Amino acid sequence: MATFFAIGIVLNVVLTGLALYWLWRQRIPKPGKGETGKSRHDRGQDRHEPVGAPDDSNHYLAEHAQRLASSYRHWTGNDLVDPGLSAMEQARALYEAPFVVASHGTGEDPVFNYANRAALTLFETGWPDFVSTPSRLSAEPMERAQRAQLLASVSRRGFIDDYSGIRISATGRRFRIRDATVWNLVDAHGAPAGQAVMFRDWEYL
């Protein structure tokens, strides 16, 4: 009799524990449809930006790379990479280029949507973090007014090729960039699609 009584107590404890666990699970917020894997910057925004880092599996984001290259050629008359290469080869060349290229999308507080390997190295960060960061955060607070003026000037003129300024990496390391080209991105219909930057000259401070 004592044995059956003990078994009954154990079963009761187990069932009670399972019931409490089930209730606890019901209280955990579940991500909404399409939110899995998104950062806090993604939610609530209609972003149509590249998601995965450029590699063979996504053709090095050839469509976005073509937008960068064609917009650059439109404004400056020059080429970022060899135009004789295929679209994927151009995209790969851009990602692996020795100069820095980065871009952000549109909106009141645009978020980075591209960085080549040189840019990720300079900013001391990885692709997922970079493309979930508002581009204004690449500048220190005291530099942001100058940066805003720069971008407003580019919006009016199409591009500039003599920008110099101070930026900050993800680890807090400051560096100066010189003679940067900043240009407007346009889509296939000529509509604004963000802005991009390219530079070859920088030094850590």
C-alpha cells in the first residue's frame, strides 16, 4: 500500500510540473510571421535589402552590385569594376576589392544594406550586424551634423568625390577617410534607391 501511495505522489508531482511548464511556454512571446531571424532594426520596416552576406550561394548579391556600379558610372563616368566581366564576376570583384564600398537604403533613418570585405574589416564588424545598423551610427555624435550636410549635398548634386571625415568602427576605433566618393543610387526606373560611398584612403587615429 505504501508503495502505491508513493508512486501516486511522484506521478502527481510530474504532472504538476508538466502543467506549469506548458503554462510558462504559453507566456513566451512568439515572433510574428516573417520576423524570425530579424533584428530590432528590421521589425516594423519594409526593407527590401540583401539579407545574406555576398557569396557564391547568392551570386555575391549581383543585383545590388549592379545597382552600385551602374549608379556610380551614371554620376561619375567611371567604373567601379571591370564592366567586361559577367554580372556575378563583377559582384565578386566588388566584394573582394581592395577599396571600401558601402551603401544604405532610403528612409528617414536609413540602414546599411551593403558592405564589401574591405568595409567590414575597416568597421571591425560582420555582415549581419553591419546591415542592421543605421548608417548615421558610423559617425560619432559630433560628426553627424556634418555627415547630414554631406548627404543632403549629394542628394542635390548626385555625387561628390572629395569628402573627408572621421568615422568610428563597431569597437569604437576612430579613423579618418579621405577623398571619398559618395553618390546617389537609382533603380532601373530612375527612382532614388539610397546612397553609397567608395574610398581608398583612410588611417586610424
